[in-house]
Amino acid sequence: MQASVSIKDLSLNFGHVKVLEHLDLDIAQGEFIVLLGPSGCGKSTLLNCIAGLLDVSDGQIFINGKNVTWEEPKDRGIGMVFQSYALYPQMSVERNLSFGLRVSGMPKAEIDQRVKRAAEILQIEPLLQRKPANLSGGQRQRVAIGRALVRDVDVFLFDEPLSNLDAKLRSDLRVEIKRLHQRLKNTMIYVTHDQIEALTLADRIAIMKNGVIQQLADPHTIYNKPVNLYVAGFIGSPSMNFVEGTLNGDTFTSNDGTAMPVGAYEYIAAPTGETKVVLGIRPEHIFVGDAAADMPFKTEVEIEIVEPMGSETLAWTKIAGLPMTFRCSADIDINAGDKITVGFDIARGSLFDAGTEARL
Amino acid sequence: MADTAVHTREGAEQAARPSLLNRIFLHNLSGKIAAIPMMATVLIVFIGCTVWTIYFSFTNSRLLPTGKFVGFDQYERLFATSRWNVSVTNLVTYGVFSLVFTLGIGFLLAVLMDQKIRFESAFRTIMLYPFALSFIVTGLVWQWIMNPTLGLQGTMRNLGWESFTFDWIANPRMVLFALLIAGLWQGVGFCMVLMLAGLRGVDEEIWKAARVDGIPTWRTYVSVVLPMMRGVLVTAVVLIGSGIVRLYDLVVALTNGGPGISSEVPAKYVYNYMFGGGNIGQGLAAATMMLVTVLIIMVPWAYLEFGGRGRR
């Protein structure tokens, strides 16, 4: 199948600062891609390059098989939604939606029909005659999405569209966007720094750092099989626990001498001999009580802090002399100072080479 | 909000009438004391002097404001004086051109400055520089430049271009445009800086959205950015407008009302009659007419801008 958006060897420099370096990305028709990373990692820059709002220094961009590297944004077949909504404040919602089409000289009947359809999909029909100043944040963002919708394009670009909204609206609109994607089946590229948005929305997530894509995979793989230490630490809240140590055959020995069996860990390439490694284990993969008894590695720990979160409980403790968090059911009664047995299976965790920081 | 409002009303009813005086004078006393100088200024200088002006415009005062009441005599004389009528026509012509060109050129320059050019701050300083000069200096400089024998025309003719003519300052029909050139030279830079500040206030993402929508740059400026700059435009119009109404020193320095009376303006008329002609009654009548004209323009605008409840 032909790629919807294809980026080949893309580089972008601002003077001597390299923002994007030799970046390749292929996005399939109808795919929802999330570009995820901390501020300054180049994710918004990449999106602006795809939109044509920034001129690239090197490389090519194809949309629907057409080389659009030097095309104007309007000729690329894209619609874009911005963090600040970027609505035209002096125009009514209806004019906001139709302005671009009017300027392009489209027949009035066609414009009306498209505006009507977009308003119906986004449920903003009662708002059409209002000015953006009289809308709530969520409504404004719907209008902004509508402005991309009426353009009837193949590719939607979202630049942190939910970051200006409060938590409740954000989760509502998140579902809304997912529903929109299921209905329209357009290709969508979505930039965010919020990992929950990324994990819930994406077909595939591209995690970026310093202008380079670290890992491009579906949310499940990203979460469970992070390709390097950076991705492992970035994804997950609370973040993954890390233990430094050495790996020798089937045994991992932490720096303070605690030995743990590696068990059925699926290596990409099993190292030979003694290797310095970092073990990463997610808080929900550390078990307590009966479940801990079945685990290959068990130890007795003292609970330091307990954070009840309602649906679950987060506990802070020390394993192998290092601070660790683990998650357990809210039904289990644990308190600070308790001594309990916890256990985990390294096979469910991740091992990284301490030198290259790559997954083993 | 609603809760507090209800509360206050109940409280007021309980405390009843005796405390009314108390509330007027003692509530937030320090704030009221601090406001006294400004309120005194407004009452005595602005309102008091205005009333004084209007009152004596109905008298036949000459050198001193002592004359007796003569009704509308001064106004009849005023509108029978060709110098006054020429002054008013001049001011209207100058005002319209000045407003349109200052705003137009100012906006255009601001747009050009907004194109991420190099040495922007240097250009901005150059453009704003004339604003730092007084109208007297501006008038003198342009008087030299436009003087037919000494200035640009003389220079060009000396260089050999015998037919070169630039004598607006000596031409009764064109002298107003000579004033306009000097006025624009002084005022455009300031207008540009105001507009530039307004342009910079427009969110970068609005521009991006317009580009994605395929709206041409000029169209974005006209249909999106200009309407967003309403506040800046109002400020600019008020500043330019007040500059136009009190136009005086530029005329004195550049043409002194000449040739003949072809570049007279109302403010100069008022000054000449009050302090030069020893005819206070006539000068104050002219001043009152200027006030009335300004009010005729300002009152409907203020009503539209602040009058309707529930509007912005």
C-alpha cells in the first residue's frame, strides 16, 4: 500500500543548530501517528515541516505519493489544528470555517454543504453564528478541528491541540478525536508531550529526542519493550524502576550484590560473558502477597511511603538498596513501615546495555 | 458574585439611611483623599475653564474679559469672517488627508517592518526620529527645504534643471499639501511604531492557520490582522485626531498662515484674536465652535463604543 505521508532523510538546521537530523518516517493511509517527546525535541518542528510552514534544509516530503517538499501549505492536502486554536477572532464560527474556502473561490453551495457537514460531525451547529470570544476552550478547539475538516483533506495535523484545556475537557476531547478518526479514517499526525494522549490515541508512537526518532512502534510495544533507556524512562507514570548491575549468563547481579535469575527473558541478542547492564522493571510488574510467591525473584522490603490513588495504591520502598515504586491493588492493606514480601520476574522487565543504553 | 451582591444589599438595608453620608465621605477615605487633586484639576481646569470660555464667548469682551452679554453676536461675526471660514475648510481638508495618510502609510511601513527584515531597530529609530522634534523645528526645516529660492527648487535649478518647480509653500492652492508633507513626515513614524506593536501582538499560530487555509498574505492582513488590531487603531486615531484639531505651531513655523490667509487654521484664529487682536470675545467664540465640532464627532462615537450595555 502506498504511504500517505513519507519523509525521506529530512534535516533542518537553524544556523548551526541541528533541529532535525536525517529523519525518515513512513505513515500508512489512515494511520494515527503520535509524535511524542519533551519540549525542544523537534516534534513540533517536524510537524511544521510536514505542513510546509518551515522550509527544510535537506531531504524530501511526500504526501500521497506527491513530492510536496517545496509546495505551499495549502497545496499539500493537509489541515492543521493548533494549540492556541488560532481562530480568526473577529469572524463568526461559520466564517471561520468558510473563510479559506471563500478565498479560494469555491461555489457558495459547496461551501455551505461542507460547513454543514463539519458542524454536524463536531456538533457545533448551535454555535455557528457566535464569535470565538463567546466560546469555551473545548468549543473553540472543535471549531479549529472543523476548519481543518472543511478543507476535505487526506492528512490532519494536530499541534498539541489539547494542551490549553483543563484535565476534564482534555480527556473528553481526546475520546472525541479518537471517534473522529474512526469515522473519517484520515491519516492523522498528532504532536503531544502528554504520554497518556499518545498511548490512548496512537496506532503508532514516534518517541523523539534531540531531533531523532528513538522508537517508532505501537503503544503496546513502546510500553512493554522500550528500545532504549531513554524511551523506557520517558514512557510510564510513575516511571520504570532502574537497577544497575552485571549480567552473567542467567543471573543478574545488582551493584549491591543481590542476585536475581533472568529466567525466560526474550533477548534481541543475548550478550556473552559478563556485561554491565541496567534492569528496568515497571511498578505494576512488582507483585506482593500470594502473587509474589510465584515469582522467580522474591525479597522482603520495608514500605517507606504509601500513595493511595483510589483505584490502586502506589508504594515506595527500597530493593537492592535502590528506591523503587510498585503498584498494587487498593484492596491490599499496606502501611508505611510494614515489612512485606515482593517479587518480580525479570522476563517481564527490560534489560539495557549500560554502555550503549540499547535494549538487550 | 451573586451571593455577595445579595449580601451587600441586605447589609445596606439593615444599616439603613443614617449611614448614607457616612458612606459617601468616610468609606475608603484615603482613596478619596488621594483622588482630590485630580478631581480638583478636572473640575476647575477642564470643566471650569470650559464653562468660563463658553460664557465669555457670549460677551463683547475685548482686551479683558469684562464685556457685557451680547447673545450670539460674536458667532454671527465669526461665521461672517472669511478668515474663519477658510480656517475651518483648511482644517477639514488637512484633517482628512492627514488621518488617511498617517494611518495608511503608518500601517504600510509597519507591515514592511514586520517582514523579519535586518536592522529593524535601526529603521525603527530613523522612522521615529522626526517625532522627537517639536513642530516648530519640523516647520522651520521644511520651510527651508520648500522655500522656492533657497530650498529644493532653487538647488535643482542651480544644478541645471531650469524647469523644475516645487513651490507649494508659495502657492495658495497647494500650501495645505506642503503642511501635510511636514505633518506626515513628523507623525507617520509614531503611527508606524503603534501599528507595529499591534502587529506583533498577533499570535504566530494565526499566521500559520491562515497559510494552511491558503489565504494570501495581503488578505490575511486586511481580513484577519487589521480587525484584531482594533484597540491599536482606536488609539492611533485618537492621537492623530487630537494632533489635527490643535494644529497650530506647524502652521506658524512653516507658513504663518500664508500666502495671504490660504493656510490659516482655527487654533491660530483663536490665538490671534485672544492675544494678538485683543478681542477675547471673538477668540472664545471660535474656541467654543472648535469644542462643539469635537463633541459632535466624539459623542456619537463614545455612545457607540461605551453606550450599549452588554457589548464589549
